Amino acid sequence: MSLRINEFLSGNAITEKRFQDAAQYYWMLATESLKLVQEVSEAKTKKDDANYMEKYTEYLKLAEIYQAYNLVSRYLEESYRSMTQGDLYNESVFNAARFLVNNLGKREPSGINLVYVYYALSTLAFKFEAFKTAREGFEKLQSLKIPPKWVGQIEVKHLKLRSKPFQDKQSLAMTCYRCI
């Protein structure tokens, strides 16, 4: 019963663009699913446990995605935040956008606008001199439907980017710790 209520609440939160709340509801769904796995019951089978464990991982991933998307969405819709909160806020939005690009894959959760994600990633990467990342973001934006008010800005930034080096700043380069 509580799973259905939380699913309903998370769906409503996404529809109303309250992504922080959606992340919290999905986290609650994940913890409830994990509790159902941990409960010892004779009526449950291993198949039910596997099903609840699969739901746990999916809900947890969705909670992380909506938490990160909340930052990106607020960055673009409340543009004054980046001016009042400074570079630390911008860097957290940049990292949230990178997280989303790396974790969305083929997944298309409802309410998530990929144009927002790639626009935030590209503009902030350009600002932080991560030019390779900015190029990849702008190239991906070319394949998406961009709002008309952003087309001019994106084209100008993409042209400016052509005069920059083909690498990211060393401090922003992605490091694979398994490969080291």
C-alpha cells in the first residue's frame, strides 16, 4: 500500500516539477523495497526477493537522477541563483550535469529535459575551461530540439569554442580510478 502511495506522490512531484520531492519519494520507495527484501517470511519466495531487489536498485538510481536534475533545473529556471551563490554553486551544477549524462544512458525518466542537462553542461564547461566536455555537449545539443530563445546563444558559444584547445582543464578532467 505505501509503495503505491509513494509511486503516486513521486509521479505528481515530477508532473509539478518538484524534483527534490520526487527524489525523496523515490528514495523512500527504495528503502521500502529493501525492507520487503529483508523481512523474513515463509510466504515469500526467492523470486519475490529478486523482484524487490531489482526495484530497490531502480528506485535508488531514480532518486539520484532526480536529485541531480533538481540542481540543473533550478540553475536554468532560477538564473539569479548562479549570480548570488557563485562559482561553488556553478561547479556543483556542472558536476550534477556530468553525473546525469553518465547515468541516464538509454533511460528516459519522465520530466527530465535533456536539453536542460546538455545546455547546463556545455555552458558551464565552457566557463570552467573544460573545452572538450563543452564540445561534446554542444554537439549533442545539435541533435536535440532547442528552444528558440537559446538557439542564438548556443550558436555563438559554439563558435567561440572553436578557437579553444581540444582538451579539458587538468583539474576538471575525468579520472578513472580503476585504470590508475
